[in-house]
Amino acid sequence: MEAGETDKPAKKGLNTDGNTYTIIYSCVVVVIVAFLLAFVSKALEPQSMANVRIDKKSQILAALNLRDVEKAEVEKTYDEVVVADEIIDKDGNVVKDGTSKDADGFAVEDKNISDSNLPLYVCKVNGETKYVIPVTGKGLWDAIWGYGGFKCRQEHHLRRIFYP
């Protein structure tokens, strides 16, 4: 043995001090976490969609001044109050009558609202016919949206709620 040399045993297995190990380890962790998140997302999708439906219905009820409805009672109250969810065009002509609730106007997504595809919720509250429409606009930082409620004569504003 020459001067200055030491007997170092050769490492066996992976070199955990190298860059290759770090990159491979990171890739494996990312793939595992991605699969776990995808699984959880798919498993919770039905509950998530149910919560979106309940939130939309509670906002429509809030536009009619029906607040403080328990989450469990929102579906029942909505079914009692909303007579039809029509689709109208810009001239007020009924495109779909909405008598099969939740199939016509309620199914229209915000991005699909246009001059020929406007949801209109016809409601009966305490014997009065009231209407609810989705309202959108441009805000300072982001889009503003919500639901506006009107009595039979549309010049009587009932309630307006905007959410950023």
C-alpha cells in the first residue's frame, strides 16, 4: 500500500449521495402522489358534484330571500319553490319549457349562457310568482356572478347577490 491511500470498503447498492438518486427518488414520489390524488379525486367526485348542485340551489333560494335553509333541506325547499327552469332567448321566447326540473335551465353551465340560451327560474313563493336569472359581469379583478330575483313585474327588484 502506498502512502496516503486508505482502505475504504466499496459501497454496495445505490449511491444515495449522487444526483441520479435524488432525481429518481423525486420522480417516484411524484408519480405515487399523482396516482393517490387522482384516486381520491375520482372517489370524491359524486359528493363534490352533489355539493355543487346544493350550492347552486341555495344561491337561487337566496335570490328569493329564502335564506337560512339547512343544507339537508335545500333540495326539498328548491323543489317546492321552483316551478320550472326554462331556457329563453334574448327576446324572451321560451326555448325549453323546463317543466322537468333540473334538466333544462339548471343544467346550463355559466360558460354556455348566450343570447339564445338563457336560464330563467320560475318560482312560487307565498303565492307570488317570482323569477330568478343568473347575472354575470366584469369586476375589477375577476368576473362577478350571482343570481337576481324579480317579482312578476320585472321592474320590482327583489334581491340580488353577487359572488366574486
